[in-house]
Amino acid sequence: MHREGSHGRQGTCLRFKGDTVTSPASGDDYAPIPRSALGPALNEQGYYVGRVQRNLYYVTDGVYQAAFLATPDGVVVFDAPPSIGGNLRRAIDEITAAEGVPGTVTHLVYSHHHHDHAGASFLFGEGVTRIGHEETRRLLLRDGDPARPVPEVTFASTYTLQVGGERVELAWHGPNHSPDNIYIHFPGHDTLMLIDVVNAGWVPIYNVNLSEDVPGYMAAPAIALDYPWTHFICGHLARLATRDDVAVHQAYIADIEASVKEALAAVDPVPYYVAAGENFWAGVKGHLDAVTERAAAPIIAKYTGVLAAADVEVFTLTTTFQIMQSLRLDRGPSGPVHP
Ligand SMILES: [Zn+2]
């Protein structure tokens, strides 16, 4: 899906030995990013640390987010994305020095096992108590990555963490983005942290935000909204999310679901299979590509200018494809029953 404008510029179109390599897209190839989708500016080291509420802070490099609680008994870190890396330590030092509380990290909570949110965990050493869902432990044991030490404190459904007079409620409500992704509620800070489901102000990236359980992913925002909170730490981009951000995300997903249902009913598969002859898989591709493109087109048009990167079409196309497959395979029917 080449955008006109990405071609014809000197030095931007790369080709190797007959392989076509997509040239780096210029921001000018796409609609302007809504100002509301952007966050605060980063400092010289490349991070921003902001107060969420009271002694709860979040840290961002513009693309990833982590959080920490600065208590009189030490610091509790929530996620350690490698892209923030050493800047997480710098942000903690900056805040704890200013607030006059110890900068020692005593606990580290994993939202889920993925490396892109946990790969700097090792920076906090072995003296830190790591906490995570029991499935996070199982997956980290499987993956065997020294950058992500396994959590020694695990739980199956809920866990209450109390440090320095603060309380954090961890809960697992079933698989969504990953099998182990948890809800992290800060009842004393009017905040919920749920990673990799809603991207505040932006569309999900490829394949329903690279999610494994599509029905679980689609249901997660409603579970998030069932909690009382004002501030939402979504794990990506530069700013905190609001309840409105979650509602817009829900509308985007609901619109895709409705559009998929319409397209599945409207596109006749027979001509694609007839045209493909004995290449049945070519027939599958023809049919499903037609459904996907028909379903995604009105969504891309509707959300361009509303959610950032809605016009980077591959994101909505791949998310639409995944939701279509989930409607067929999880919810059913996948097709008519032969008489
Ligand atoms: Zn993830």
C-alpha cells in the first residue's frame, strides 16, 4: 500500500537485489497528528516524568510509559520498558530527591511479560521484589531472558500490594493483549494502569495492537471503565489517557465490528473461489481481502483526524482482519453448515 509522495524522492526509495524495500515514510505522507494526541516535551535526556496524582508518577520517552510510586518506605516501579531504560532510574532520582523520600526501588510490578515493557527490569538488580501474575512467571521462565527476572511474588486472580502507606490492587480478568496482562488500580490515586489495550488518542497498531486473545482484547476497555478512576496509564505515547480516550477507542473497535458484520454478509465468496480454480487458498485470500477492505475503508475515513495514524491504513486493515477472524472463529458461524 504505497502512498503517493513516498516515491520519486531522491534517496528515499531503497532496492536490494530485486527485493522491494519500503522507503521510510515521511510524516508528510499522512494526515497531521491531532494536537490532542501528543504529550509533553521530553527533557535533554529524552524523557518526561509527570505527577499523576500525589506520589504516583509516570515516565515516558514519547512512545512508551512506565510508572512509579515514591513512598517513605521506598519506590515501587510499574514496568521497565527498555526504550526508557536508564532514564527510569534518572526520573526516580529526580523526583525522590525533590520530594525528600528514599530513591531505593523496593518493588517492581510487571504488567505483562512482553520485553518491550519489561526488558529493563534487570537494571534494578536482585534486591528488588518482583511481582506479577502467575502466567507472567510461567512465560518468563519459558522465555529465559536475563533482562526480565521472573517474579518471585505471583498471584492468580488478585493481589493487594501495600508499601509506605499506599495500596495498589492488582487483578487478572482473563487474557486480552497477552495471556497475563493485568489491571493495576491505584485507589488512593484515582488511577488505573492497563497496558497495550488502548493507545490514548491513537489507533491500535497492527493486528489489534498485537493481541493474542481478540474477544478478551475487545472486552477489556469495559472492564477498565468499571473501575473508578480519572487518570489512565495506557503504556504508550506521551500523555495520560482519560475516560473519553477509552470511549473513543471502544467506538473505533465497535465500528470495526459492525462494519465487518456488514461486509461478511455483503461480499459473495463464490466468485473468488470460482476465479481461483483449484488454488483454494487463492480463493480464501480473494474473499477475505475483499471483506477486509470493504469493512476497513469507512473506519479509516471516519477516524482520520480523530485518532492519530488512522490513515496509516495497514493498522486498521490488520485489526479489521483479526476482528473478522475472531467473529468467524470465536463467536461463529465461520460459514454455513452444509445441508
Ligand atoms: Zn505487550
